[in-house]
Amino acid sequence: MGRVDDLADRYVDEWAPLSPIGATFVGISGYDDKLDDLSAAGYAAADELDRRTLAELRAIEPADDREFVAKEAMIERLELSVARYDAGEVTSELNVISSALHTMRGAFDLMPADGEEAVANIAARLNAFPAALAQYRQTLLDSARGGKVSARRQLEEVAKQCDIWTSADGDDFYLGLARRLEADGALRTELDRGAAAANEATADFASFLRTELAPLGREKEAAGRERYELASQYFLGARVDLDETYAWGFEELHRLETEMRAVSAIIAGPGASIDDAVAKLDADPKYKVQGKENFRVWMQELAEKAISDLNGTHFDIAEKIQRIECRLAPTSDGGIYYTGPSEDFTRPGRMWWAVPQGVEEFSTWREVTTVYHEGAPGHHLQVAQAAYQAEKLNRWQRLLSWSSGHGEGWALYAERLMDDLGYLADPADKLGMLDGQAFRAARVIVDIGMHLELEIPRDNPFGFHPGERWTPELGWEFLRAHCRVGDEMLRFELNRYLGWPGQAPSYKVGERIWLQARDEAKARQGAAFDLRRFHSDALDLGSLGLDPLRKALARL
């Protein structure tokens, strides 16, 4: 390990005390009883660490190519972090999926819960909620008064989420958490007090959003080109031509739907529509699982089988990485996500499903590809592989480096790869994969179109409102026409796009760049190209922005 690695490791050591919540997420022990400082001073301290580290990084001459890649990756991520801080994005971020409140709540899902020390940590963190949210409220108000604030509708939607988390008729998250934990005596008293305090603080935060912050919120939800360009670069780790990408989104969605119609004819007969095939599959007991726990077991078994099948054939999967857990999340917003293993692998990588309230029946044909996306060869292989590579990657690369375009692009690439490898031989499973891909392509169109308020192409292949300009209402109409997702979940998705500009396209655009990088490697290497080696070399680089990834792969 060289000087870049020494600096990267020191960065992690200094970052963890500034972000105890982040430390829990990446599995660094020793911080589970604390919350982040969400005051303006707390955010400034994190920014100061980024700036100081950047200055030191730029002065270091890498000793070898491995260190060169690490330096490029770290500079790219930290520069964008500083740019987002300077633009006011960091201290004003609050939307239906990403905020300090969401990460604070989500950290409890990953905390150890067995034993007195673990329960004491949870109690301490719950009791710290009122002070942390008071800091966060002031930071958000100061940002809003300085002209940086989320759209009013986002604030109102987050308030509704707080209502669900704190309601006995909803998720009852905090009080339910305390009830499930084993504690007696003084610890039980502290735990119950903390749960009540966190519940009350979150309910009060909902009131604050409605009565104080929402009146300051933006009426217009579109981000505009300047803000969107920064967001897109941050999520992709690459600069892309947004107008070309928008046009490509229409082409890609049309291509996918054409392929879906061909597969639908196999499922439901010649001339069958996509909806005909979906209806037939949804009515087939072969593709149904009843009950949330049965569905979790189904996911677990499929995830384990994928790891077993892929290991030694298409990938080399270390023993520590072969363990994955599929879990039902304690919330009900419908999200499906992956969390990586702890630094010492005592906590394995986990696939989570926040099942909406009332849902007890699941269609497996839709979700085979989801398991491959979240598990192996998707996020689990990608994230856990990086965490395992202590000899090749420094601590920052293993724990903190993350680019949505790299990560989500790889996971979507992994879905398509499983089809190439023959794991979607059942036309039902293939339709599920194509439907998911089409959903992501539609997001490219809607996200860029709405935030840049672009004109809908007059010659678009769907005849959809040619020549009109995108609005959230047209975004909803387009999604409903092209995405086979329930209205409640689709409404959440639309709110997510409007509140988190640039993130939704990172899946499909990231996959596009991964495919381009693979094609470039094939062209360079000719007959010597080996797909298994390409995947191994690429994943061994860890997560990095897609521009640095392409440069690094070009040197291999």
C-alpha cells in the first residue's frame, strides 16, 4: 500500500466519527450509539475533510497503476461532493427516498440487536433523535432562507411518510422496534423512553415540514438544466450529452417493447399483446407465492442457487461472499434494495424488500430478475467483492466509494447477463427482465424530460403528445402507459424522480456505459477477449465513477 492508500485509510478514520450513521451502513464498529451532527457546522466539518483530502491527493504521485486508479476514483468522487456542497445540494437534500431522516431511520435495520450492548446502542440512538432532528430542522430552514429548498410537494410527501412510520395503524416503526427487543430493568426503561422520543420527534418533524418548511418550498418541481447536469454527473460519475441520452431513451424503450411483444406471443399465442401475456402469467398459480415469509424464503433460495451456480463457472466467488440474507424490511414503502456486508463480514450482504401494507401475493415471474439484480451477479457480487479485496483496494475504495451509475448500471447489466447465460430460459422470467429494463428506459425519458422541460419529439415512436413539453402530469401518463407497476408504487416512483433528479436514469445509462466498455475491451483484445476475465478485472477495481472506470479498463 502506498501514499494514496495511507491517505484514503486516514480519510475513513476521520470520516467515521463525523458520520456515525454512515459507519453503521458500511459496517464500521464503535459508532452505533451515536447520530450525525446535522447542524450547519456538522455538514461543514464533513466538507472540510473532503477539501483537505483533495488537496493532499492532488499532490501525491501514484506509485503504480493500482494507486493511480485509486487516486482518480477518489478525486472524482470528492470533487463532486464539494461541488454539491457549494451548490447547496447537501444541506438542503430532502425527498421521498434520500435525506438525513431516511438514513437515520434506516440505520436501525442494520444494527446488531442481540445482547445487552446492542440493545443499549439502539436505545441511545433512539434517545438522540430529538436533538438530531432539531439540528436538521434548523439546517433545512437556513438553506431554504438562502434559496435552496426542495419542492413543496416533496416536503408534503415526506411528511406523509413520517405519519406512516409513527402511526400504530402504519409501520409503527420505533415503538414496534422497542417491543421486539429483549431488555429488562433500566435498559428497558431507556429503550422505551427512546422509542417514544424518536416517535414523537419524527411526528413533530412531519408537522414542521407541513407548517414551516413547505411554505418555503419550491412550487416548480423541475430542476432545470444547470442543477440537473451536476446531479447527472454525480450519479453517473460521467458527463453525458443529456439531449442525446434523452433521444436514446425513446429508441431503447421502443426496442425493448418490440422484444417484449415477441416474447408475449410465445407466452400467450400469436398476436397476443404484452398485457395479454401479463394477465396470463398473473393468473397462473405456477408463478405465485402466497405470504410474505414464503416469498422471502423463495428469494433466499433463488439467491443462494445463483451464487452456487455462478461460482467457479462464470465468476470466482470467495467463501465469505457466498453468504447472503434476504429480509423483509420493517417499513412498507415498496422499496427493494441491497445493503453491503460489514467490514469484518460478521454482517452479511442483505437483500431487502419493504412490502406494501396489505400485499400478500407475489408474482415470481416479475422478480427472478430482481433477485439477480440485488444478489448475484448484481449488487451482492459487486459490493461484497470490493469489500473482500483488502489486498487490491484501500479502505476508502472498499467501504465508501460508490457511484450509482457504476453500481446500478452493473446490476442492470447483470440482469441481461443472466439471460445471455441461459438463466432466463422460461419466457415468463425473460418477460419479467424485459419489463424491468423497459421500466428503467422509461425513467430515462421521463426524468430528463421533466427536469429539463424538454419538448416531446414530434416523431416519437409511441405517438405520445408530440411537440408538447414535459410536465409531471405527462410524466404520470407516460409511466402508466409503459410500466406494469401498481398505481401506488408508480406514484412513489414519480415522486422519487421529481425529488431526486438524475438518479433514476443512472440504471439504464450506467448499463449502457458498461456495455460500451465491454465492447471496447472486445475490440482491443480481439480473439484474446475473455468475458470471465473482463468481469473479474472490472469488479476488482471497486466502485468508481463511470468515466474513471472506462479509463481504467482501457489500460488493462
